[in-house]
Amino acid sequence: MEIFGVDIDIVHIVRVLLKLIVLIVLYMIALPIGKKVIERSIVKLSIDKNTSPGRMKTLDKLLVNVYSYVLLFLFGLMFFAALGIEIGPLILGAGVLGLAVAFGAQGLVSDVVTGFFILVERQLEIDDYVTTAGYDGVVEEVGLRTTKIRSFDGTLNFVPNRFIEGVANHSRGNMRALVDIGISYDENINEALHILKDVCEKFTTDQRFKEAPQAIGVQDFDSQEIVLRVIGQTENGLQWECERDLRQQIKEGFDQANIDVPSSRDLVVTKK
């Protein structure tokens, strides 16, 4: 068929369009199916190997990302092949271009290498509370290039992996609940300690505590107060909640005994 003096092979065009349509349909089918297979495989692995939920989420997101990139790459190759474009020169050109980019993108290479070791060494995982690279928050995603950390004010931080050094992971093992209470020098220390011990007794059956809180005694002397300390071991992530409950119970106990707390790092009570 000739249009405007140009010979056009309608049959060939239709064949190419059909190939492209089939290719797009296969891509749209393969992508969600592959993600489902990965998700089920990770769940099965977590059951067999007793893997932590954070580790499971980390591997799931990482494998899904890798699968998506590989599938997209294959789709691109088959797309050009369907158009009749030779793939060999494109791959060779991409290799040369990639080598040139690598020399100018050493930071990217460093991100990928660091991300690989972060994953292998399990320095951090999704839902871990960490402090690293100047950020403090909960890990939402761990990738080969960047890690997403959600600060407690809601800010989502995208941290290049090469900047992740000296990770402080607060989500491994039990955590310490620590409460310091200051009392006036005029108050009876033994009476105050007795109240603290009574408060600690109330938490001995609290399932949040792995080790019941204990009143360990006088911690420090300040210019205005004597600092008493209560300490216990809690389930990870529940230390702040337990500290708040301890402070509330201590305040109520001191109020009943009319013990004055002039000032404190953790608890301030003004007597009327």
C-alpha cells in the first residue's frame, strides 16, 4: 500500500502492533504475579526459618524492587526487538555508557555496595528504631541505594546508604525503662524509697516488663534535690510507655505522702 508516495506494509505494521500489545499485556500480568510469588515465598521462608517480621518486610521490598527492574529491562529489550531494532548494538552501547557513568557516579556505586552489606549484616530492618546519619526514627524501607527513615515528627528522610555509618539500633533485645525523681533535702529519703518500692511492686505482674522495675536508691545529689532512680527492663518499644506509667504512679504516691518534689529531670510536682 502506498500513502503519499511511501510504500507502507500494513500487514507488517499490524503484526508489530499485535506483538507490542501482547508484550504489554504479558508485562502487566507478570508484574503482579511475580510480586505475589515473592510475597508468598518470603512468608513461607519466615515460617520455616523463624524470621523476624522486620527482616521479612525488608527482603520482600528488596526482592520486589529487583524483580521489577529486571522485568522492566527484559520488557525494554523485547520491545525494541518487536520493532525490528537490533539489540546487540544497544547492549554494547549501554555497556560503554554504563562504564562512563560509573566513573562519574562513584557515590551511586558506594550506595549500592554499602546497601548490600547493610542487608547482609542485618544492621537495620524495616520497623527498626534507629539512630544513624544524623537521623532518629523508624526504618520504613531498606534498598540497595537509599534507606527511608521516618522521624517521630512525621518527616520521611531519604538517606543515601553511603552516609549510613555507626548505626545505633534500638530495636534489638529488651530496652531499659529509667526514671529519675528528685526530692527535697528536707524530705525523708527512707520514706520516699519505701513509696518507690511499693510502686515497683505494682508492676511485678505487668507483662510489658521483662524484668520488674526496682528502686535502686540515691542516684545523685543536686543543688536543689536528691535524685532517686527506678530502673527496669521492658519489651522493645514499650520503654517510654512504661516510664510514663511509673512517673504517674510515683507522683500519686508522693502526693499521698505529702513528699515535695521541687524539680526533676523527669518529673516535676508543684505542691499547693
